[in-house]
Amino acid sequence: MVDPRQRIGDRSLRLLPELTPRDVNAGLRALTPHPPEVNDQAISGLKFSAALPAELARDTVAARLADHEHAGQVATEPRQFHLGRAD
């Protein structure tokens, strides 16, 4: 649902322009938890990254970043939709 060309902030995000509020609500109801994407820079920040197999390092960072419980809570909170451009 999020436009991959846009930056995501901690207070807002830009959705794909063709989505309606109904589409967003349906998408949030259908959410399934998945591990966050982890880049190589995050893995290199691990204290023992050189000693870990790459897959274990990636899984470790993803587990530290994930917060499925609170993400589920946020998905059910009231939302505000600001339609149109915010120039």
C-alpha cells in the first residue's frame, strides 16, 4: 500500500495514489506479521557480526526490530486520511 518511491516517517507515510480509505482499512485488517527487511549495514552493526553466519545475523537483527504486538495495536487505532497533495 505504501508508495515505494516515498520516504516513510515516524508520523506519516504516503500511500499509493489509487488507494481509497476503504482499501487502506481492508489492507490493515488483512495484515499478517512478517520479519522486517534488514540491510547489510544493520548486520555490520552487530558486535559479533563477523562470527555469525549471514542468515543468523539477519534473523537476529530482524527479531530485534520486530514488534508485532504493537504493530497490531497500531493497525486497529483510528486513522486520519488526508486526501490530495500536501504542498
